[in-house]
Amino acid sequence: MRKPIIAGNWKMFKTIGEAVDFVNNLKTETANIKDVDILVCPSYVAVNKAAETLQGTNISVAAQDVFWKEEGAWTGQVAPGMLIDAGCKYVIIGHSETRGRFGKVDDDMTSGLLAHFGESDESVNKKIHASIKAGLKPIMCCGETISERKENKTDEVIKQQVETGLKGLSANQAANMIIAYEPVWAIGTGEVCDTQEANRVCGMIRATVKGLFGDASAENIRIQYGGSVKPSNAKELLNQSDIDGALVGGASLKVADFVEIIKSA
């Protein structure tokens, strides 16, 4: 049976002090929870302090992104080894807010259509390989825009993202990945994918992994749902056959809400 995994993606929220306060409260509230993998994903600047505060607990730290080079003249980028040195065990790769295929550059977060950072399926693949090589566990995000869903391209788009993102991995490497299905139109909008449809798409992702790497990898890989997950809908989503956890945005910024979602798993 796959162990549920709940990750809180704080995005560009929380100072170092706020992050430390949060994880101190979180570790108290979740100290007795052993059957769920719990992750927090602070900004780069808060990663090390959060990891230090969580040392010896049941909570791990993930970064929100990574670059695929080990070192060099890459101003503003952070290498996989640097993240491990700072205390990370996981890393989010390919979140929709970093991908570059969603239209014009726009500061309107409610649209979920930022295109500032130019992430591609190919760069996602490079980051995954570099992260695994360094010892990080990637959480690869995939998801369709509202226009792609209306055009019935959901499966086509996500299959392409999964196939390209996982290209060149071994079956064992794929089995130890996490994939997060995050429909772009549901991120930060309050809109949630219908539970049965979310489970169907996660099942389609698993079938894609099976076609690439075989039964064992498909059975072992954990697939999260993300997109306006909150305490009121977490239990229903997490009770689905192919949903193994959640990548939580806004609801992970409050300890009480995040703990309730964790307990739902």
C-alpha cells in the first residue's frame, strides 16, 4: 500500500521567522502521525532554518524549484547539492507557476496563468535527472489549462508532460518519484477538479507510467492531487483509489488547516 504524502507549498509567503514559528507549531501538532509523509516547501531563504528546526521529526523539507547544473555562472539559480546541504530531501519541479506555455506575462495570480519563468517539459526532465543524481526526490507537477480542458486535450497534454518529464529514467527511479496532478485552472482560484475526474486523471497518469516502466513502477509511484485543496474537500479527494496525497497551496499557510488535511490522509 502506498504511503500518503502531504506537501505544503508556501510559494512566496513566510519570512524565515514566520517559517520557524510555523514548523515549531506543526511538529507539535503532528508528532504522533507516523503513517503519512509530511513535507513543507518554504522559499529558498527559509529552507535551512526550517530544516534545522525539523531535524529529528517526522516532517521533511522540500524546495520549490532547482536548477540542473551542479555549479557555475548561473546567477540566481540554486543547484541540487546546495538544496541537500541546506536540508532538503524533496524538490518541486515543473509547477504551473514556473512553466512558460500559459500565455502572456501577467501578475494576476487569480488567473493561475503566470508565464514568467519559461519552464518547459524538457527543462523539467533535466531538473529531475539532476535532482535524482544528487539524492533529492522530485515532485513533478503536471496539469492542463482551462482552454486545454475545454478542448478535451487534458489527457493528451498530461501524457506528454509525463512522458517527456520522465524520459531517460530507470524503472526504479520512476517508482521513487512523486507526480502531482495540478489542473492549472484550479490553482489559487478556489475551483476544484471534480473528485471522480481528479481520480480518473491520476489513474491515467499511473497508466502512462505503467506503459513506460511497467507494473511495479506504476504501483509504487505516488500521485498527488493539487489545486485548491482545503480541509473541507481533502478527505473525499484523499479517499480515491489513485490519489496518494496532496500538494497544498493556500491551505498550507495556516497550521490548523494544514494539520486537518494531514489528518484526512
